[in-house]
Amino acid sequence: MKKTILLLSGVLFSLPGLGQNFVGAQIDSRMGVQSLTLNPALGSLSRTKLDINLISASSFVGSDYLSIDLSDLGSLVEGFDVDEDLDTNPLPDNNFFGNVDVLGPSMLMRLNEMSVVSLTTRARGFFNLNNVDGDFYELVTNPETGLVDFNAEMEDLSGIGHVWGEIGLGYSRLLVDRATHSFSAGVNMKLLLGAGGVFGDSPLLSADFNSSNDMVTTGGTLDYGYSVGFDSEDIGFSEIQPGFAVDLGFIYELKGNTVGDDYKLRAGVSVLDIGSVKYHDGYRINYTMDATITADEFEEKDFQEVLEDNFAGTERPFEGKLGLPTSLQLFVDYGINHRLYLSAQAGLALSKDGGIPVSRVINTTTITPRLEMRWLSIYSPISWRQYDSTPSWGLGLRMGPVLVGSGSILTNAISKKSRTTDVYAAIKLPIYGKDKVD
């Protein structure tokens, strides 16, 4: 069986796809439901009377260990496989990350000129693996390749994989609406349906590989846990656990000289995914990692089997929370005219490892020029992403009920050094309001 590994420290786990939300498209005034994933206050400024999302998904994957492109998005189903043809970048503290965001049947509806309500359904999955030595990662995932001697000292090694659903009820409103400016606020309250997760961490894990005898000596401790029905051998979704989260957003708008709903400058701030899911009846195992084993163990077994067969562990029940990827989102959108816009957006992870395991977004800054009309929008985002040494350049298109795009497709096409890749698509039924500026 082909080995999979998403979270080294015993956190093995497969995901059906991965996503960084609708890069470059969220600020579009006619984006409707998808704009709420950036700032819930954008609902009140939407130029749609009614927006019904049938299905949409955004996929994202990245690592500072190896170069990837759109063709590698599905690789997370089988893990980040090391291929001798790929450009690898082994470091003492490599990172792997990804997420999936699937928006199911959802609706944004305007109540009046001041207020908008929304009902959303989502399925989401996140994983993070941080501070893993690249040479050790290759030993675990691909031990049949020719490996050289190495000595690894991995400090603050951590990993998490978490899957959950959301049912969101949102409300946004224009609090101030003057001839020259406006101020809006929005909230999205979310019932969480936790499917489960796995996690692991180690304050210090050492590994010394000797290629002459094909032996690896490890030292330190490893704390590994998972919710019931969600271990690496049998991922199940029968044990749904409830939770609660909230998104909050505020937007200031400076209006232009034209009559109607055009604007000169729009600036927003939001805090997303404030919350967690509490799980019951799981397991948490603390392994003492002092042992010498043959590297063939990793070739014949998955990582959890290697742990169980070679290291002493103390098992105890796990009843605790898994935190959501709380983030701060900032944007400024400048209206050159009523069709051409230039936006700048920054996303900053607020969740940090502490009392509970947490998922994290990667820090990102994006500049996006766009052409926006009623039935057509074109975006070309340029992003600077954490752990990626080169900018990501993408292209997106909204044509009535269809949205397709990628924040990295152009970079992936012209460069073999990209460390991140993403793609998104949506099918929706929009009913646009009258554009007074037209």
C-alpha cells in the first residue's frame, strides 16, 4: 500500500482536496455569498438582490519543501510524495499546509437598501505540519530512495488535521449612509459540525540516520492524539461533535463623485473563525522516542504502525477542543472608475499553539487589479505567501453564474519554483440589482 503522510508526528490523514478561498475574487461587489468568506459586512454592499450558491469549492496546497503546481493538487490524497524529478528544498524546519473549502447550497438576500441576510452551508478541512526536518520527512515518506546521512534536531514540531462542517446565519447592515461615505458592519454566527481531527507535537525530536547500516536513531517525546473514529487507519464521520464560531467584519466606504452606488475607496477589517469544536471519547498517546530502528520500518508500515511497534507509549483519554484557523483579514479597494478597480488584501493568522491544538492559515498579501461589470469580471491577483520565496500570479473569471480561477496558475505555468498552488470554481444563480452608475 502506498504510504500517505500529511502530519508527520503520527498525524497521518487523507483529505479529498485543499483550498485558499477564492483568491482575488472575494472583493467583487457582485460576488455575493463568496464575499462573506472574506468579510461578513460585504453582504450589505453587495450589488445583488439575491445570490444563490449551488456549489463552489476552493483548493490550495503548499510547502516550502518541494515545488508544486496545479497538477499536484490531488497529491494530498496520497500525501506529499517525494519524486526525484521534483525540485526539493530540505530545511531543518520545513512546513506543509493546505485546506479545503466547499460551499454547499447557500443564499444571500437583500431585505432592503440597508440590510442583508445570509444562510450558508460549508464543509472545510485544514492541515498544518510545521518545523519538520526535510531529510527526516523524506526518510519517512520515501525510504526506498537513496538517502544520505543526516542529523536532525526538530524543535516545536507540530501538526494537525481537522475536518468540520458549518451552518451559518449572517446579517450585515449599513450603519451610516451619507452622500460622501458609509460605514457597514456584519456578523456570521456558525454552528459547527466537527467530523474529527488528529494532532501531534514535540518540543524536541531528534533523528540520526546512518546510511551504511540503514538505521535511524531517534530521541525525545511525541504527543499524538485523535478524536474517536478519526485515526489514520479508519477515518469515519459517524461521531459528529457540535461547536460554535463567529465571523465579525466592518467596512468604511468613501464614495466617488458619480451618482449612485459607485465608490472611490473601500476599506475593511474582519476577524474570521473565532471558535472551536470540543471532542469526546478520543485518545491521546505520549510516546518516548528513544530507540534505534531500521529505515525499512518506514517502507513497510505507515507512521502510526511504526510508533506502535517500536516505541513505548502512555495512552489516556482525549476530551478537548480543536481550535479553528482564526485570522485577521484587511483589505483596501480603490475604484479607478466604475469598472476598473485595484485592491490590496492581507490575511494574518491569529491562532497559535497553546492550550489546545489549532489550525492556521498562512500569512498572505495580495494585490489584485480587476475589471468588474454586471455579468463579467476579470481578476489577476499577485500574492506574496508565507513560506513561498516567489510571488504567485493568477487569473480569475466571473461570467454570470460561473466563476473559475486560480491565484497561482500563471506562476505555475512559467516557473518550476512555485511552492504553492490553488484553484477555485463556483456555479451560482445571481439576481443583480440595478446599477445606477450605468
